[in-house]
Amino acid sequence: MKNQVSEKIIEDILSSNKMILADILKVKQNELSLVARQKALNSGRLDLLYLHNDELLLIEIKIVNFSKDIIEQINNYNDDLISLQNENKLIKGKIRKIILVNGSSSTDEALCRKDNIELFNYDPRNILLQYYENFRELSQFLTIKSGDYGVVRLGLLNETLSLLSEGKSVDDLCKTQSRSLKTISNRLSIAILLDLVFKHDQKYYLSERGNHFVEIRDSNTEDSLSLEQSDFLASFIIETPFSSSITFTIMSLVESVFVLSKSIYPVPLETLIEYFVTSVGKNSTWQKPKARNTATYIFSNYACELGFLTKFGNAFFLTPKGIQSVLILQLNRSIRLIKSQQQ
């Protein structure tokens, strides 16, 4: 199949992302301002018209190699713009004629110079890649890296945080709970990502939220979340799904069940494993079946503890809270995407 990149797609990118255009033209991004796109003229529609300092950049985009007929086309556009300037219908200033092509020769460049036309070569594939990379930097959730800390249930945080509230050190936590330093450190890492704990000068302290979390625990079931704790953490995750790798990954698992439910319901564990690992971009990290199974097992446990999912046998059902959380997640993500395009 031939490449299916169109001039419109390249034009969409160059009109919405000044950074990429500035890179092609070797100018400063903050000196570019879009004046018009697909502006109707007597001789046709010009692709892009930018203002660069005091000059107008007349830009014609081609997805193919250079051909001589483009010279006549852009010269006609130039004449139309000069007429508009004379009629005070367009910003006055020098007009630079610029052609972007997928390939050209030194002979083509010499031919363009005779008509004061600047010829630039670009690679459509690089434009598409660069656009995505810039977009990903602006879209925080695309760069969040999932990870599991080996803590199979959130309820296991209860005893650790209760002891921490009493002023116990990490060594004390290890001794009192008969757990290794790694296990306690993992629990504290998760607590930090859930905004329950913070670290200062190599010491751990409960946050305001952490103190409340300890206060609403059920003292009769130290290794399980109370209903109040579950609702407390669930609300935090729904409101701030992109705040950390833990919140993001929990919501990604719930959303995985939501998406898979369109084709199979309840969603079997074996089906969820493959989709979930792919959705959080961990195919290369969680390569072995054990790693994939463990990660899915842990985060599905979290989702069930928080009331987003419920499990019967080896299959998962969405709860009303789970469906609501996914809809809010998708809304928040859409808003972030829109905002990222406006930057």
C-alpha cells in the first residue's frame, strides 16, 4: 500500500504547531504568527500565511517532489496578496515566497531563486513523528509510566500507616510488622503516590490525607480497607487520575475492563491481562507471563478494593462507581488533549 499522507494533514500540523514549522524554516517559534490558512484568492487558495516579524510568509505545501508548475502557482498567489495590500485589506510588509516539498535538486533550488522563492525540503514521516512527540510532552498522561510495587492489596497499608502515625521509624515498622525493608519501602512508596505520606530528610510522615485515612480505618480488620477508606481513596483517584503512576494505572485497568466489555462480558482475566499490559505501554517491561499476570492481579485487586470492579471466579464486572469513574476519566482526558492543542 502506498503512503497515504495528504497535504492537508501536513498543513493541519504546521498550522497548529509553530515549533515544527519554525524548525523547518530555521526561525524562532515565538516570532511566528498564523495570519490565514486556506485563504481564498483570485488565483486559488494558498495553504498558509504566517507573519514573521515584519514579513509575511506565503507558504505552499506539496507532499510530492518539486515541479516547475509550482512556481507559477505561488507567483500568482503573491500577486493576489500584493493587490490586497494595495487595497489595505492585508498587512503591509515584504512577502517571502516559500515552497515546502518532499524532494528537490540543486537545479530546482536555483530555478526558484530566480523568482525569489525559497525552497525547503521536509520528510512527512518526520513531521508526523515530531508532532506526536510534542503532543506527548504536553499530554502528561501519555508519559506516565506504570509500575507495580509488589503490594498485593491496598489494605496492607493500614498497619504500616497506623504505626507511622505513632511516630515509628522505618526500622521500627520493619521490626513491629516482621517485614523486610523492601516490603515496607514499597508500601510507603504507594502511600506517597496516593498522597497519604510524604518524605522529608529521609524520614516519612503522614500527610493530612494520610491522617484522615488512618482515622477512618476499621480497627477490627487491619489488613482490609474500611468502606470509608475505600470511598476516600476512590474519590481521590477519580478526581486526580493522572496525579501518579498508581492512580493512572488503577484507572487504566478499570478502563480496560470497560473497553473489553463491548465484546465480552464479564471480562475474563486472561483477556484482561493482554489488553491491560498493552494499554499502559508495558509490553517491553512486563514481558514474561509471570510479570504480566502479577501486575494485572495486583491492580485488579486495587480496583476491586476501591469498588470500581467486582470479581466472580476469573471474570470481572464493572460496578456503577467503575462506570462513572471511566466516564469522568475520558472527559478529563479529552479536556487535557484539547488544552494541549491550544498551547
